[in-house]
Amino acid sequence: MDKLDIKKITERALGAYEGFLEKISLRSEDVNRWTILILVVIGTLSLYLYLASVRPPDNFPINELVTVSDGKPLSEISGELEEISVVRSALALRVAVTLMGHEHDVRSGDYLFKEPRGLFSIARAISIGAFGLEPMRIRIPEGATTKEMAVIFGGRLLRFNSEEFLEAARPLEGYLFPDTYFFLPNATEDLVIRTMRQNFDTQIASIQDKIAASGRPLEDVVIMASLLEREARKMEDRQKIAGVLWNRLNIGMLLQVDAAFLYTLGKGTYQLTTKDLLSDSPYNTYRYMGLPPGPIGSPSMDSLLAAATPIEHKYLYYLADRKGVTYYSKTYEEHLRNKRKYID
């Protein structure tokens, strides 16, 4: 074979190789185009699915009770959750829960979400029963009335009905013990009343022997204690004032307790007028003899104990100055002197 043939063969081989490379390059360009197109389609679909199904709804119910009904199929539960904007798609929720293997055992009950949650987070929560309910610390101050309790609980508990609470609690005025309580956010007014009354019964049991020794019925002790709660802060003063008031009752004298007007008129001692003192209310101890018809609030244990164990003395009058210091007297003349000296 001469040099010319070798040259021709080499040129043809090189030409064929260049053609092959050119075809590969074209095919690679086509593959890259299809790859990019597929990725764009997948990304678009993923974005659409996220926006339409996965991300939380714009009006997601934050810090509101969400109820998953008991005994309903997943299809109905998913529809209900979509209606109240917990999820964007009922179908997507059903698919997610099914994939998690909980299609037939979704946990019913009340759920509380403190921030917006996505589809898979919601699916997991109702699948395993992550209710998000934590006990709330609620303090009921000593001397609180049922009206004040209704405001306190109504502002914290999400299923608490203030009107129904007042209707059921009014007959129990004074018998719902003031204390610090821990309730779940979905506690109802019935549960609150039962808990507070049970606490009262427990506290009373600890001083039942002293109440029995006083010879006075529990009802009278509770009413007296509710007055003492408003009239003084120190235990000794409460026991002394209890002695004054029981002395008055024993001799048929009007109690004339200003604290009762806080319950009926919302006024304290230094706000009362002559017209107020003449008001026609059974709680007006300036007009009607004996104890008020019921407690004027929920007394503390100190006040209950003071009512049952008064300090014995012969005082019939008392008054407190603006600093809370209490002065006692046996006669009306002495009482007037104390009033001029410490009040006027």
C-alpha cells in the first residue's frame, strides 16, 4: 500500500470520527433540552402541589380549638378540616394519612395549634394524637365573686361559656374555693365548677372540727367568712372583727358591714352615700337584721377559720383607717371618737 492510500484512509477515518462526534454532540444537546424540560415540569408541579395542598392555609386557625369528630370516616374528617382552613385539600390529607398507615384509626378530640402547620404535620398530628393541649395556670383570688370568676375563666378557657357558668355557679356563691388551678384549654364550665367545689369540700374538711365546735352551721360560717375577707387582711383582725359581728348578732344588733355594698353596688366604704345606706337590698346590713342571705364572695381558708374561731371580747364597733389599721370600741361614743381621730 503506497503513501497515497494511507493518506486517504486516514482522512476518511478522521472524517468518520468527526461525524460521529458531531452526532453525539447533537444527541447530547437534545438530551439536555429534555432533561431541563422535565425538571421544569417537575418543579412546576411540585410548586403547584405545595401551594395548593401542602402549605398552611392563609387563615389557619391559630390558638383555636380544632375538633376531630369521633366515629367519622377519614373522608368526612378531612372535609371538615378543609372547611375550617386547617388544610387546603381534603384529598391530600386523606392521601397523607393513608400513607402513614392511619386511615382507620385517626385520633379524635380537641387539637390546639400555636402556629400554622403544613399538610404532613397535620396528618401526623391526627394520626398519633398530638393534641397540643397543655395545662393552663389560672389563679382565682381570695374573695372573688362568681361574676369575677366568669371573666377570668372566660378569658382563658376556649370552651368555657360564661353565661352558663354564672347560671350554675350563682347558687354556689362562696362555695367555689379560691385557689390556683390548672386546666386544659378545652375545659368546660361544668368541669371548672366541679373542681372548685371539690376543692372547697376538701378545705372545709380540714377545719370541720373547729366549725362543729363553734356551734354554728356551715352556711353561717361561710357567709361570715365572706364578709371578713373584704373587711380585713390580717388573721388577728379577721378574728377580732368576727367577734364584733357575732356579738352584734347575739344581741340583735344590725351588722352594718360596708363590704356587702361591694357585692351589690360595687362601692367601698369611702364611696358610699346616705342613699346607698338606705338601698332596698337583702344584702344591706344597715337596713336588714342578721347575716346577708348568702356569701358575698369566695372566702379564703384564713377567713373561714376566723369565722369559726372568733376572738372573744366585748367590742361592738370597729373601723379601719386608710392604711388598713383597725380600731375597736365597746360603745358608740368611743366609736365616734375613733372615727374623728383616725378617719375624719
